[in-house]
Amino acid sequence: MRIPNIPGFDKAAVEKYFKNTGMAFIGRVGSLIITMLVNIQIANYLHLELNGILNGAITYVYFFQAITSLGLDQYVVKELHQHPDNRDRILGTAFSLKFIAGLTAIPLIFLAYQIYPAKSTPYLFVFILSFTGVIQSANIIDPYFQSEVKSKYIMQVQVISYLISAAIKLTLIYFYHAPVLWFVYAFLFDWIMLSAGYLITYQRDGRTISRWSFKGTLAKKLLKFSWPLIISGVMVSIYMRIDQIMLQNIRNAAEAGAYATVVRFSEAWYFIPSVIVSTLFPAILNAKRDDVNRYRKRLQNLYDLMVYISLPAAVIISFASPVIYKLFKPEYAYAAPVLAVHIWSGLFVFLGVANGQQLIAEDFAKLSFIRTGFGAIVNIALNLLLIPTMGMMGTAIATLIAYASSTFFIIFIPKVHKQGLMMFKSLFLISLFQKIAKR
């Protein structure tokens, strides 16, 4: 496949980077399509209230994924690149840390549920899914394959796992007419299959997990670098998911069930900016080292690219939302206008992901924590204000405003306000018109 020319970037370099991430991208897209089709069937089968109850448990456990992952993956990739001969010790240490974090999360989830439970969602559902953190510790193999540029193995494991998962869930619907509890176990089994797939794949070519070992000094090193990402991840989890629990508690599980379908459609493509940024940012960093003006130009081009992708998608899905909800039973139809609003949050997610990398490159990583925390506060405050009167439409509006506020928060900070102006130029197509005027 030929990669189109992206203004401001060397085409050969871009093709090289895309080849390294392309297989993982294909795997994500394939898994996404499978998951979306199955989730539509589940939503239709369970109806509004039971779908809300199930998603309440899934959302609740999501809050703790940042803790269980420990933000280790990108640092594991870095360590494996720098010390490939130390593979077994690196993977063994990271696996042990994540396993302990997964175990620690189980009582933390229990305590959180006692303080602020998800109304109508039994704790049993949350308890079952709380074991995902322990199971996911085996996914440390994923960054190993990334470091070896063997993304095809990741793709194979993901696609096969999701195909099996789809078959199981469809069987529960059409052959067993299963109660909602069975779907809770099915979602837990998804993680078991994925982790088992990674373990089986890793065991090939002379590799074996029996050689993994733990090293205390390496553990301290990994945690020293990753703790900011843990804090940031927790804030992002609250920032992106607290609205669903608040809607369920302030209104009811049925409305939360309808809103869950909105979120799944609206956020399904949020992995795309991460893939684009990870592909193009090495070239941007090279420009930062060699030529500041070229660095700024490439950053502007990256922001432009984010808008060129997210803006048309938001327009199309806004108009197509009534058609999309023809896939659901009529009881879900009133969620279509909510999707038409929520989908515009993607513009700020795309810009925020790109700007987050710029903040790291310019040693302003702490600002990411601050602005994410600001976005979380805005989101909670607006949900408290809007949900009682507007329901899930208020939640969508709160999310849109919170995402925009978080992304452009930096415009009020003198050291980085130019970055905010660059994003404004892209968002309002000013830089596009400037490029057209120069021709």
C-alpha cells in the first residue's frame, strides 16, 4: 500500500514508520468492527436497563485500569530497545509489578464502590470484572513485540481473540438466551483469551516465560519513570468515564444504557490519533533537533492533519446518526441526537493527543496532568448542573465542553500559549486558508 504524501514530512520516512505500526493498526480496526457489531447485538438483546447495568460495571472497573497498567508499557519498550539482552529480566519485573497492581486494585475497587456505587449495578458484576487487572498483567508481552517491530503477532492475537469472543457472545444471545450475569463473565473471558494468546505466541522461537525474573532495582527505575503516567491515567479515566456513572446515578440505568451506545460509537476511533502521532512524531522530534522553524511547521501540519481527519468524520456522523441508530431497536432511537453532539468531542481529542506529545517533547509533561485535571473538574461540575434537567444530552454537552476546555487550557499559560494558538489555527482552518493563499 502506498502512503499519500503529507505536507511537511519526508514521504520515505513516513512510509517506514507506517510499516512499523500498520499491522497493529489493521488489527485494531478489525477488532473494532467485530466488537461494534457484537455490542449492537448485545444492546438490542439486553434492552436499555440491563445494558446500562452491564456497562456500569465495565465503566467502574475502567477507572482503575491506569493503576493496574502502571503506565509501564512505553518504558518497557524503551528498556528492551536499550538492553535487548536483558529481555527476561525486564519482562519478568514488569509482569510482577503489574500483577501486584492488579491484586491491589481489587480491594480498592471494593472501597470505591462502597463510597460511590453505580446505582442498580450489583457489586458482584463489578467484583467479577475487577480481576481484569490481574489478567492483563500478561499483556506486558505486547510492548515486547512492539520493540521487536513484530506487530503482526499483536494483530493475529487480537483478531483471533475478538472472533472467539464474538462467537461466544452471539451464542449466549441466540442459543442460550443467557441472563446478563453471563455477559459479565464473557467480558472477563475476553481478557483471559487475549492474555493467553500473548503467552502462547511468546512461547515460540525459543522464548519462554519460565526464564523471567524479578529485579528490585529495575522495578524502582520503571516506577520512577512511570508514576506521572499513572497519575495522568487516573485523571484521564475520571475525565472520560465519570459522566456515565453520574448519569446512571442521577437519572437511571436505562438512560445510561442508551448513552453507553453513544459513547461506544463516538469513541471507537480515538485510537487513530495515537497511531498517527506515534508514526509522525519521530520526524517532528528530528526537526526540533535540527531546525526550529521546520519543527514548528511540522507541528502545525500535524495539527492540521488531526482536524482534516476528525472534522469531516464529525460532520458525517452527525448527519448519519439517525441512520446509525436504525441498527438498534426503536427504544434506543432517542440517543441519535446525543451522538450527533458527542461526536464533536473527537476534534479536541485528536488535537489533545498531538499537543500532549508536544508538551512532552518540550519538557512540559506536568501540564498534561494539570489540564486533564481541569477537564475532569469541568466535566463533573457541568454534569451535576445539566444531567438533572437534560439527561444524557446534558452529559454529551458537558463532555464536549470539558474536552474543549482541557485541550485549550494551555492557551492561558504564557510558556505554552503559542501551542494553543497553533491548534486554534488548525481548528478554524486558518492555516488551511493561509496555505491556499500562498499558492
